[in-house]
Amino acid sequence: MTEHPPSTSPGPAEPSVGTVLARMRRRAKLTGHQLAQRVDMSQTKISRIENDVGHTTPEDVKVLAEALGASSDVVADLVERAERAHDRMTDWRATPGAVADIQQEVEQLEKATRVFRVFQPAVVPGLAQTSEYARAVLGVTHRVRTGVNPEDSVAAVPQAVSVRLRRQIALADQTKEFHFVITEAVLSNRFGRPDNMPPQIERLRELAGQANVTLAVIPATAALEIPPYHGFELFDDRMVGVDTVNTLLRTRGSSDVELYRLVFDALARSATTDIDPILDHYYHLYLELSLSRRGRPGGQA
């Protein structure tokens, strides 16, 4: 049977991209599990896409539509509609499922990216995290999310840590550029035990020495051109990602991308790449906290 492209004209009767994909899957007599195996996605992710929960990437739509045997016209139409949806950052609903799913989606985005611009005001960027730091941060995120999504797997945190560390392979690719800007608060914020922080600080120092990495810190005393509202990542100059407590927001809208690039450049002007004195200060601070903790009865902080 020949598929006809769904109408692109706006209107309440227009089925969503997820609905169209779900109909195509049922017509192909495939279960969500079977389709997930065919395209190497989790069944949870397939369910989210079909139910229009969270943001669906045009890349995922293309993979699914092609796997379901859609014509080139149908594929192009669905991808275009997914791209239009990304022009509006309006869906702040919680993304159900394990935190590992979000890590896997970010990993796919990063594979196609050559220049990364990452700003973080609160935590060390994921690409720069040590395993212990990642476990502490993702553990907290998982505990918060399971308050509203108790079905999330207990294995979610180890899976998410594994994917986050796997993503860091990209740092060794000398064809890619990484520009990290963090606030000094990132270093003063504690997650997990204080003895986890000295290795994390040394990891930042190591990355700053790579030819394809720039790491800048906004000192606590710096004058800011713009408030550091939240963290974000620019994938080349084609997409912005904002990682929130309950989901990952993305937009391909050209005006959004341009705005976030201006914000990143403004924040970078308030930062310094002479980071060794700042890193040294927090390195020794956490060493002292670690020694103090060990000297207490039971080693409690």
C-alpha cells in the first residue's frame, strides 16, 4: 500500500508525528519491542516518541519512518514537521523512563557535532565528569525523578554513568572543538563525598591542557554582562540543548540558536582561562575537608 504524506497544514485534525509513526508500526505488524530492536533504541524511547512525550528529534523520526518502510515523501514530511516542532521550546513535561535514555540521546547528538560550546553554572559539564562525580550527580537526578516516575529502573544510574563516560571518547577526536565555560560555583558545589572532588578538579586541569579544549571559569567576583540563568550546550550553530531536572529540551530554531550563541559569548567574556589558581584553591580545600572527615568518628562528613 502506498503511503501518502500526512497533511502539513495546521489544524486540530492533523495527527501528530508520534501518532503517524505508531499507526505505521501497527500496520507493519510490529510490536514496540520489535521496532526498538530493529532501530537500536529502547522500547521506552519508542513509546515516548509515539505518545509525543518530550521532544522528538528529526533524526529519530527519520530512522523510525525509514525502518517502517515509509516512502521518501512521507519521511521528508515527518522530518520537516519534527523540525518545526523544534522551533518552539514549549514542552517542559517530564520525560518518563530511565536517566540513561537522555544520555543516549545526547550521545547521538554529539556524534554529529564538530564544535561544542557548553556553559554550566552549577555542575561540571557531563563530558568532563569523573565516574564518581557523574554517579553522585546522576544519582541525585534519578532520586528526584523517581519521586514522580517510580517505575524508573534501579539500574538507571549505572547505565546513565556508563553512557556519560562513553560519550567522553569524543574528547580524543582532534577534529572536534570543545569550549567549556563554567562558573566558580561549579567548583564550590558539592555532590557526594569531598574526596571525590580533587580527582574531578584534576580532570578539569587535564582537559584544559588538550589542544582541542578550552576551559574558562567565571570567578565569583567577576562582573557579568548577563545573568547565568541555566546551563546549556550549543551543538555547532545548529541546535541548543538545555538539560533540566526532568527532561532535555532542544531547539533548532535559528533565532534561539543565535540568541544562545550571543549569551555564550557574553558569558565567555566574563571568564578567565587562567584557571590554575582557582583550581588549586578548591583542590586544597577539598583535601582538607577529606582529611577532616576521615578524622571524625565513623568518618562522617
